[in-house]
Amino acid sequence: MTTTRGGHPSEDHVPDLPPFSKPGPFGAGSPPEGSGAGGGQAVERSGPGASDGGGTGRRLSTMMVAGLAALGLGIAVGSLPVPYVIESPGPTYNTLGESQGHPVINVSGRETYPAAGSLDLTTVYVDGGPNGPVSILNAFSAWLDNSKAVYPVELIYPTGTTKEEAQEQSAVAMATSQENAVASALNELGIPFSQQLQAADLSKDSASAGRIQQGDILKSINGRDITALSVIQDELASGKGAPVSVTVERAGQPVTVQVTPKDNGQGRFILGVMLKYLFSFPFQVQISLDKVGGPSAGLMFSLGIIDTVTPGDLTGGKHIAGTGTISPDGKVGPIGGIGQKMRGARSSGATLFLAPAGNCNEVAGHVPDGLQVVRVENLSEARHAVELAGSGQDTSALPACSSK
């Protein structure tokens, strides 16, 4: 998901809409709100030390002490940290506009064209986990708030993740999404560029251990040039686990190795290599966005780049928002925090929202009033939806997320 760091803005603008995801409820107890003496008559005590007033005073003092102790205990319990994460709507950013005085998307080496509309990427604030603990009261309050969602921390972050690790992973994901966005936009526009696949790391118990090394550039598999990840996947699928011949470039020299793929447990054969793309683009695209991380802005970056380098105004001046990861070949992937992102988009003025098809089960039945959500599986579908809306045509027939 795309997250933002820093202080939360005022959330008075978030509309009171039905909840979309509420695990729970939490079992948070409430401290006593006080106690008082009954309205009966005072009872006189006979015998030594009897008093007609001191007993009432002592009882009131005792009750006050007990009440303060109970209040203190309630506050202490309510401030205890709990292993939950709270997601709330974050700000939106127009990829066609500016952030802190700089264009979000800046293209050099190619002619660009101004755009009047908005293609907003959406974000989510995340509290809890490595970002710092949340209290029982915070979690319970968020669970009662229709604009927020509460999840067990292990559903969002791997066990033991530190704040520094989370921020680093988020920054890497953002950088990767920006490169993928440029590649997918150029693919969509038919602008040629070069790309290679490099071994970034090997998975645990990798089938390629001792054969493929970190930093190797994968050149061919069974004699087929590796021009995209799909070439490797197709060859492994057709071989059904048979050994494959892989040629890599290592220290500038070709090296050919034999690798026997392993079943990943889901009926798919893999080399066990974590890959990253190395791109060479015909012009430079710089994306500037401070304190925002994660991979889910990829789709909106791609659309923003397309609008920037093509004549005319893709949006026709409309306010459109969306989310989704993007692959170099234009596939749109699911993200986290879709409910908060729809709310953030609507409160920022968007009327059309592009949602990954993989998030449809979280979208159906939870769309804010006044927002049309369009289901997209790839960049071409997203571009078509924006062009249709931008030209003023009827968008009601565009695919939506339906309840199963």
C-alpha cells in the first residue's frame, strides 16, 4: 500500500459512511464512572467513640480515594499497547500537479503537454507496528470510527520488523513502482526501450543455489532470449519441472548453467531467484514526492506519465483518483487500505476511482456516495476509463466491482 509519514491532518472532512472492514470487537473494559452514598438516614452508633458526623466524612473520603484509584487504573489499562495496526485515510496527490513547489512528474528529453485535470494517487496513514505502539483506547476508538480499519499487526508487517526496515522497504517499493510506471507507460504508448532482468537475491532453498549468483543478468533460457519475466515463466511452465539451460552475464562474460526448477507448493515451477529489472529509457522521468512510500501509486504514475507526454488533456479537466501496483507490462495488482483510499479520494473531490480487480471483494458494498469505482486489470483498461470520462461520455457501462 502507499503510505504517508508525518502528522495526521484534520479528519473532519471524512464523511460518516458505513464501515468496510472491522475485525473485532475489542474487549476493552471501562473504568467505573463513580459511586455515591444512598439516600437513607444516618445511623447513630452507641458506645465509646460514637459520632454523629465523622463516619459520613470518612466514608466520603474512602469513596473518593477508591474512585480516583479506579480512574487511575482505567487510564493505565487504557494506555497499554496492543498488537494492532490502525489505518486511516491519508492525503491525495495529483500526479499532474506539484508537491512542495515541484512537479510530481518531471520529464526531460521529450516534449511535454500541460494538463488541466487531476489524476490523484491515494495514500493511507498507518499507526502501530514498527511505527510505534497503539493503546487499547486508540484501537477501540478506531474500531468505532467508520473511516478507519483495525488489523492485527502481523497481517501488515512481518514479525520483528523495525521502523527503519519498514521505511527502507517502503522506499525501495516506491522507487521500483516509479521505474515500472515509466516502463508500463512507454509500453502502452509503443515507445521502445531496453530492459534486462538481474538476479537481486536467491530465495531460501533456491533451485538455483550454486548456479545463479546475485548480480547475474539473465540473458536466455533454453535458447530463448529473456526479454521479459513472462519468457522465463512460460518456459518453466511448459517444462513441468524438467531441467533448463540458463545463460547469464556475469562480470561481462556469458556463463551457462543447468537448473532443475522446484515446485513452489502451488503447482508452479520456479528458479528461486528474486529478480529486478534494469531499464534504459529514451528520456528521463523524475518523480518527486516527499514522505510517501510503497508500491501502490504505480498505476496513477503511469497514467500521469502518459498524460504528460501525449498531446491533449487525458482527463478532460475531470477529477479522477485511483490506486494499484503496476508491472512493466502494464498489469495492475491489488493493494492494501482500499477502503481508506476511496474515502480519501472522495473527500478530495474525485468522482471516478480506478481500483485493482484484485481488490473487488473489499470494494463492493463500501463505495462512498458520489464516487464511481471502475475495476481495472491493466493499464490499457485504466487509460480507456480515463479517456472515456475525460471526453464527457457515459461511463456507467465501465466494469465495476460486484458482490459475489
